[in-house]
Amino acid sequence: MPQTLPLARLGVVGGGQLARMLAPACNALHVHMTILDPMHQSPAGQVAFDQIQGALDDPDALRKLCEQSDIVTFDLENVGADILMTLADQGMEMVPSPATIRLIQNKYEQKQHYRKTGIPTADFVDLGEDPAFADVVAFGLPCVQKTHTGGYDGRGVHIIRSADDWDRRLKTRSFLEQFVSGGTELAVMVARRDSGEVVAYDPVEMVVDPDLHLLDYLLAPARVSEDLRQQAQQLAKQTVESFGTSGLFGVELFVSEAGELLVNEVAPRAHNSGHHSIEACVTSQFENQLRACLNLPLGRTDLRGHALTANLVGEPGFVGIPVIEGLDALSQIPDAHLHLYGKDECRPGRKMGHFTLLGEDHHELVQRLESIRKVLMIRGDTPQ
Ligand SMILES: Nc1ncnc2c1ncn2[C@@H]1O[C@H](COP(=O)(O)OP(=O)(O)OP(=O)(O)O)[C@@H](O)[C@H]1O
Ligand SMILES: [Mg+2]
């Protein structure tokens, strides 16, 4: 069937780095991407066809985005889901559905969904309005306290091993989750389109710094057996299918000590653990997000080799206009690919970019990472 160009007008709620990295896929397919973001010249707004400035839960701004779009997708899940559901009921096409976004926004409801649909996940119990330490002891220590809503990048997650930890608990609506020991964390990107076609990427291993409990780097493919690799892809597809919608999803998984896979949480959008796909896979996660939005046949997810992705975050002790050091050195390293997110302010720990290294084996990639970290850094221009 002939198709008129531009192929579509794609609206994106949120203009962060994920939407920014969707822009090249839109440009390649002659899709006009309009961003809604509160910030003038947001990271994605800088490179999009158009940007509407407004809050992500502002009914007027969301309505305006819908008027300018044939399909709407998301850069993040912290958006006005109720108004989006009303707009979807009025006929606006959204990928994924706002009902799925709303379900995922609430981690407790997300976990209940997994329990109901038979998707393996760590055991959990709600904490109620006025919890006591006795409730925690009854559930079992160690465990993890998680807020129902609003958590990201580990904020909203608190490990409880003792009464002292309980004293430092999160003072908001929360639930308890069994602590999964074993230490291996995987993520599988999955794309699904309205035809029912589903594809999964190879599981990526999230290597966490054991002292800082922060993501250190991502390795693709994950260092797991072929059997576990296939199980992880299967479970990730099943999880996405349980939502009964289309789009791109990041499925975070734990591997328990017994070698069992448990779904931690799902992101209904592109994900940090899929950034390597830009250079390392036949089709990037962003291109498959766009194909899912347009209901086009999905692209192959095969890895072209081994890959390592590390975030470039603001150095402690500085704020202000971003200053990068080591760009010359990085540029001389073979098969190192830097992505800067266009943020005009650098703060300690803020994700300012990432880089992906491609190579033959993981050991060599980690060695290259260590040499890059000696020279590459980003910080604000003003000491704090
Ligand atoms: N039940 C658990 N057992 C062991 N570790 C856990 C558990 N839940 C969370 N964690 C640790 O805390 C990290 C953050 O948890 P989670 O992914 O639920 O929160 P988040 O705030 O959404 O984080 P992010 O935005 O980084 O994905 C996990 O990647 C894992 O290292
Ligand atoms: Mg997570």
C-alpha cells in the first residue's frame, strides 16, 4: 500500500535523553516528532521537529500534543495518565496504552498484576498507612521497602536488615519485597506491535558497584547460560504480552541464588539497558520503538558483537554549565561511541550522557572502560 510522507506525526510526552535518541530514527523515516516538555530547549526539543512547552500532566498541553500528532508515545512514565486515558478514549492513538502507563506508575499495582497473571516476581506485601517494625519482622528480614509511586534511579527503594534500617524507612505509602540475593540483574528490551509481533533483545547484564550499590556498567550479552538467556527472553516477552498493548519495554529481571528468574519491574519505554543497541544491534531500540508505534514489521535484534555501555554522570563537588574532559582521548579509542544528552546544567550524579564500547570479549571491554575512566569526566563549571 502506498504511504504518503511524512509517514506520521509522532508526539512524545517528555523531552529527555530517550526522546532525543528517538529523533534519528524519526528523521530516517521522515516522521515529524513533536515533544511535550516543561523545559525550553529540552534535550529532545533541541533536535525535534517541534516542541510544545508544558507540564506532562497539563490537560491543555497534552491535548495540544494530541492535536499535532497521529500517534503519541512516551519518554518516561511519570505523566498525567488519567488525562491521557481520556484522550485515548476520545480516539487518540497511544503506544503503549495510557492504562498500561498508569498500571506501571504504581509499583505495588504492577506487582499485583504479576501475581495475578502468574509472572514470577519476588514475594511482597503492602505496608498499609501506619506500619510497624513487627510487620517487617513478620514478613521476614532482610527485605526491601519500595514506594508505591514516584521512585526512580533507586530513590524509593530502601533495604531493611535491622531495626535501625527501619528507623530510616521511607515515610510514604510503600510495600515490602523479599530481598533477592544472588546479585545478578538482567534487563531484556522487548518490542511489540499491534499485529501481535513481538521481538526480544539479548539479555543485558547490569553490573552494580558492590560498595556504592549504583549501576556501574552494562554488558551485552549477559554472562549467563544459553538456557537462561532463552528463558529470560521468553519471560520478558510473556511479561510484555500480559499488558495487552504495544510499544517498547525494558523488563528488569533478577536471577535468584537458585537460578530462578524473577521480574523486578518494567519500564514502558526505551531504557538505559538498551542504549548499546544503537551501535551493537541490527536494529536499535529506538528504531524498534518507532516501528512499534507505526505498526511496521519489527527489526532484527541480533547483537553484532560484545558491547559495554557506561553512563557518564556529573562528578561530585561541581554544578553549572557542563564541562567535559578527555574527549580527545576518548575519540582515539577504537569503537568507542559517545552520546551527550544536551543538558545545559550538570549536577553531581546527573546522567549527562553515555558511551558504548564494542569489541570481541567482555574482559577486553572492561579493560578499555578502566582506561577511559582515567581520562573522561563531566562536571559543572562551578565548585559547590
Ligand atoms: N527485591 C530486591 N532484592 C535485592 N535487590 C533489590 C530488590 N529490589 C531492588 N533491588 C536493588 O535496587 C535497585 C533499584 O530497584 P528498582 O529497580 O526496583 O528501583 P528503581 O528506583 O526503579 O530503580 P531504577 O530507576 O534504577 O531502575 C535494583 O536494581 C537492585 O539493585
Ligand atoms: Mg529498576
